[in-house]
Amino acid sequence: MTNSDPSDLLPLPVAQLHILLALTAGDKHGYAIMNEVEALTEGKATMGPGTLYGAVKRMLKAGLIEEAEERPDAELDDERRRYYRLTGPGARVLDSEIARMEQLTRAAEARRPVAWRRPDLEGLT
């Protein structure tokens, strides 16, 4: 994705968005990413290993994340764990996705009062 326009990858699948957001706080291994996603969403979204590692594989291939070379001291961590980090292109894609979602939210907010006036939607508010 080195010379690509970040918007070419939008909209991001939800799992990829959550992973990129989780990695903004620093390098993490898979289980820590899953925990961060749950914390970021206040428990409303959980990610299982199949979803996580499928998304990680696609994101590695696209250059959005990379495997971190530096690892914690072996005595403090399991040497089998792989750590992932956000790349520059990944940060640009995340920024573009956030901007896209902000624009969509503004459009939705502008239309909300219109929906309230529709008789077929009475009682939904």
C-alpha cells in the first residue's frame, strides 16, 4: 500500500478498524488487542481469535500493520507471542476512515429530525 491513496481501502471492515485503533496505544500481541477492543467499545464488541488473526493476516499483507521486532524481556513474556504495530500507511488509512465516519455522522445527524416527522416511523423515538 506504499503509494496508494488511503481512501482506496475504505470503508474498513469493523475488525480492522478496531485493531488499528487498539494499536494506536502501542505494540500489542493478539490477546492484548482483543482486550483493548473490548475496552474501547465498553464491552459492546468482542473479537475472537479467528476474526483477529484473519484480519491481522490481511492487514500485514496490505502493509497497515507489521510484526514488531522489539519484544519484552523473555522472562516477562511468552516468547511464542507475536507483537504487532501500526505502520505509517496504517495510520493514514485509520485517519481517512475516521474522517469518513465523521462525515457520515454529520450527514446522519442532519437527517435525524426529518425521520422523526415521518408518520411511518411514529413511536420509534
